[in-house]
Amino acid sequence: MTTRGGDGTATPAVKTRKPRSSRTGRATMADVAERVGISAITVSRAFKRPELVMPELRQRILDTAQSMGYVPNQAASALASARSMTVAVLIPSMTNMVFVETLAGIHDMLLPRGYRALIGVTHYSPEEEERLIRTYLQFQPDGILLTGTDHTPVARTYLSALASPTVHMMELLDDPDSLSVGCSQEEGGRLMTTHLLERGYRRIGFVAVQLDPRTLARLDGYRHALEEAGLYDEARVWRLPDPSSIHLGAAMIDRLMAENTDCDAVFFCNDDLAQGALFQCQRRGIRVPDQLAVAGFNDLPASAWTTPTLTTVATPRYAIGRHAAAMLLDLMDGKEPPQRRLDLGLTFIAREST
């Protein structure tokens, strides 16, 4: 396209261009600041600390940045602030709803502060956790969120030498130098067993799978409650290394029937096991709870919709993720969190299966 001057000569039309960095050709923070008519530091805050910028102004900044194709340079920000803006998060499983909801809580706290999660799956293996810690330390995360406390000696060495803070999730630590957010798994096991005793059940079995520290703590709570009642019998405890699943819960009902167990109630360490047990009881014509009471743990979403509905213990996994991330953010900001050991408690839910 051309335009004509007053003397009739043709001259090329001048195209408007977005302000760009002369070195990279990309829009810069300064370009956005100039377009909005504010300082570059305010633009920076809008992305890094949005709570410090008035909502209307922040929206103007974001809209302008989007129209100019501006995206913050995380590498440059990390170099300037000596922060990587990443948090390493290690969980045992990405398919277990307990940890999916925990991640949701973490994400909802980290994202508004501009942090990214480096998620690693340990598959319930301390050795895999050790490998992931070694790998992620190369990225110099600003903090680490860990599930559980069963670390290898080498992993403990890595963590103790780390300058970045670490917060443990799910299990509570008594060490005053450690930070943890969770609930008492042992108390959960005791709560459920006490309920079954109060309902009149006396031959209470326990099915433990995966055998991670949380499962074993629930088993301890079950055992202590029955020992106090003078009713503990090791023959009514089943320990399996297999992953927890609905299929395994159904198979355990078949096994219990094949072994002619005398149980009048079975406490499964996880809800998915208990759900599978309920389905198999229906197939086999076992009346629940008249012939056999069934209980679970964690209160997974489907547990309120089984037939009969499942008695369970609800764990606050979303809140655990959220509070653990909040504690870590305080530490990364150089603040001492209000509590170094935060017990979020459990909720017992009595339903039809007991």
C-alpha cells in the first residue's frame, strides 16, 4: 500500500508495529509498561505478586501484554531474583484420587504466586524418591513438597544439605526441626475400629495393601483398639504388597470366603478396596452389613454412592496440599510459618455398610 504526498509523489505507507526488544524482536516488560503508562516494576508485580496490584490495573496489564504477545521471561526472572520459581512435588501416584486432590490444593496455592510444580511420581518406592530428589536438585527448586517420611539415608543426606525448605505432606512429624502438614493415620485406624466395636462387631479383620507407612499406621490404630478390647487376632490381618484397587478388593472377598474366615466385619485400608469388596459381596449374595460389615478409608467420591453406602474415614487431602504449599511459600519468603506441624484432623463418616 502507498500514499501520495502533497506534490503527488508516491511514498510507502508506514505500518504500525508492536514495540519490540531490539535484541530479540520480542515485546519486553518495558514495552508493556510504556503502553499502559506505568512503571516496569508494576508490570512485574502484576505477574509475580498479583495480590499487590489493584485488580483493574492488573487486568489492563494482562490484556496489554496479551495483545503485544508479551510473556514473562522466567529464566531472566530467576537469574535476577536468584529464584527458579519452581517447586519440586513428589507423590506416590498420579492415578490415586487422594494424591490428585492433594496436587489440586498445591496448584491452587502456587499458581497465583507464579510458581511451577515439578511433579515426580515415586510409585511408593523410597529408592525412586531418592533418584527423583537427586534429579530435581539439578533444577535448583526453591522448595520441595514430599509425601510421607520413609526416605532412604541418601535421600535424607540430600535433603539435609539442601538450602531450600522442605515440607512433608500426609504424615505428621514430631521432629521440631521438620515441617509437616497432614493427619494422624493411626488415629484414623483407631476411629474406624472403635466404631465397629461400638456397633457390636467382635471378629474384625483388616486388609492392608501397598504397605506404605500410612497403611501401616492405620493398621497400628486398628491393632491398638482391638488389643485394648482384648480382641486382637493376627490371623484376621491380611498384608499384601499389591497396589490398592477395586479388583483386589473383590478378590479379597473371594479369598476370605475360601479361607472360611470367621470375620463379622472387615476394615479395608483404602476405599477402592472396600468398594470392590462391596461389589463382590453383591455378586456372591453376601448381605452387607447383616452377614459381613465392610469399612474403608479416605472417603473417595464413589463411596457415598455404593450399595450399601460405604462407612469410611475422610482425609482432608485437598486442604493438606493447600496448607503444605502455603507453609512452603512462607518459608521461601523467609517467614516462619504459624505452625511447623499442622494436624488437619480426620472426619469419621458412618454409612450403611456397617
